[in-house]
Amino acid sequence: MSTPNKREPESVRVTTWLRDAILDGERPPGSRLIERDLAAEFGVSRIPVRDALKQLVTEGLVEPRPNTWAIVREFTDADLADLDEVRAVLDPLAFRLAAERHRRDGLERLEAALAQEQEGARSGEPVASRRAAADFHEIVTELSENRLLGEMMRGIRSRVRWALTQHDDLQHISGEHVALFEAIRDRDGDRAARLATEHLESSRRERVAHTEARRTGTIRTVR
């Protein structure tokens, strides 16, 4: 989980803890999230836990249940198809604008996230690699310098990060991010948008293979 920032409100820290636990696979789909138990685990009152669960419901990661508990959401094929359709419009736009509008400091942050993703993939640290991959996509949105696009992407940010965890071939995905980075660096908006579309389709295939492997009990090596 992320290192807590003691200056943040308790509800924000609990939200971060829970979000990371869900997205990193520590609390799998269907897991029960009970206010009383979470409050004891985090050493806080039930109020920040309740606020955190409400936020995660808004982000689409948690489904509320009566009597002060919730469950970690299990995404259906239809949920993921909906996400793919939305990203097919927003992602190419974000990468195109990032290529056309990025500033040097933003490009340096993007390169740093890419380096962390590659290192995690090489060293067999999937959580670190996937977190960095999510950071890569979020920084691209920032580089687009389009406030409305940023607001729209923030609305699906947790779902996108979850989708990024549904991959086994981390080096393949990070390699595609290298090509996307180079297009942005070269200020080639057309190439960045095209590669973003291809990346979405490649990611979809990887996700399908990952899901099928889980269903059949076939273990794929993370590489």
C-alpha cells in the first residue's frame, strides 16, 4: 500500500489504503468490507471508513450493502467492454494532445514513470510495474492540458488502473509504452493517437488471455 501521509485527512488516507489494496489484488472481488473491522484494522473511527467506502463506490470499485458493509466489485465482461468503448475515444485524444502540448518537466515525469514500469517488469515486481503503468497514463492526461478531458479521465481513473492489473506480459505492455513515449517526445500527435488505439487493442487481448487463464487454472508467467 502507499505510505500514509499523516497530514492528510483520515478519510483520504483510508481511501488510499483501501484503493491500493483492491487494485493491487490484496482484497479480491467479492471481499467483504465491514466498517467496524476496517476501523479496527486502520486504527481510526468508523466515520473515515464510511467516507472512504462512499468514495470507492463513486469510483466504481466497491458495491454498497445494507448495515454498514460493502463488497469489492467484480467487473463483468460488459463493464470492461463499456470501459474499452470510452477509452477508445478518450485515450487517443489524450496521447495526441500530450504529444502536441507537453512541456519539458512533464516529459521528464513521464520518462521517470516509464523507467519505473520497465524496472518493475524486469525485476519481477508486478505491483510496482502496474502502478507505474497507471502513473504513465495519468501523466499523459496531465500533459494534454485539457481540463475537461482531465475531469473525464479522473472519473474512470480507478477503473483504468484496475484494467491495467489484468495483464501478465508486463514487458510487452511496457514496450508499447516506450513507443508511445517516443511519439510524445517527438511531438508526433498522429503517431501517438494511432499507437494509443493499437495499445488499447493489445491491452484488451492481454486482459482476455489473463481472464481465460484464471478461469481455466492455467498459470501464466509474469514477465
